Amino acid sequence: MRRIALALASLALIGAGPQDEEERGETVTIRAEWIGWGVCTGLCRKYQFDVSRGWVIGFSAIHGLKPVRLRLDPAQYRRFRDRMAAFRPADMHDNARRCAKIEFGGMTEVIWYRDNEPAVRRVSCPEDDDRAFDCAVYMALIDLGIHPLGGTPLARRDVDAVRATMKEFGRCA
């Protein structure tokens, strides 16, 4: 029995490669907020989710600001990290950016934290028309099981339909 325990512990140590070390201590916050002057009559994005290894924790205005907690498997977390990696800025040059108020629109903000300290931040404002970044965030949220417009948890049976809708109407690849 002791040999089995030692063998399992050894395998766990061998499997802890550079990617595991890099993932440790990192949290990614995705925040979306309605910033339009106009009245919202549908799904006005207002949510915040903190994604860390193994968990998504956050809230959505449509969900009544009740906490949302979702367990992630390692593959989901890696897909999320891989999808967002291309959009991660090299430094905090964008830290003070604010979006202009417009008649209709919302902003998306992603902050990468390392050991609870903000490391880098990226903001997409409606005036940017940064479709590639917005779509990456939308698809990453779908991968996590969260509706990208409402911020509500998705039933597994709805994931493919929401992904197809975002591809068709949101022009996301």
C-alpha cells in the first residue's frame, strides 16, 4: 500500500510541468458592463467572473446578482487559457483606459492577476469594434458554461446552440 502511495506521489510530481507552475496563482477576471445611454430592453451585459484553476466564481445582474460557482475540469481551464492567451497584453499600458458613453453598447474588460495582484489588463469599448477580442471572450465564456450575453450558467445541452448563435449573429469564428 505504501509503495502505491509513493508511486502516485512520484507521478504527481513528474506531471507538474512548466505549464502547471505557470497556472498556479493566476486568476483571470472577465467583466462586462452596459455603458449605453439608451434604455436596455433585453440582455444588457453586466457580470463579472473570476476564472482560476478549477473554478469560475462570479455574478450576473440577470442572475439577480446571486453568486455563480462552476467547477472546471482541467481541459476546460486549458481551453480557456489557450483561447485568451493571444489577447493577453505584454504589460499594463492599458490600465487607465475608460470607454466613452454611447447610445447603445457595452464594454468588456479582462484582467489577468498573478498572486492576487493585477498583472495585465485589456479593455474593449464599443467604439473600438474589437470583434476578435470580444468573440474570444464570448467563446471562452461558452467553453466555461456561461452565456456570453447574459452571464448566466448554460445547461450542457445549450452550449452548442449558443456557440452556433454567436458564430452566426456575432460573426465569431
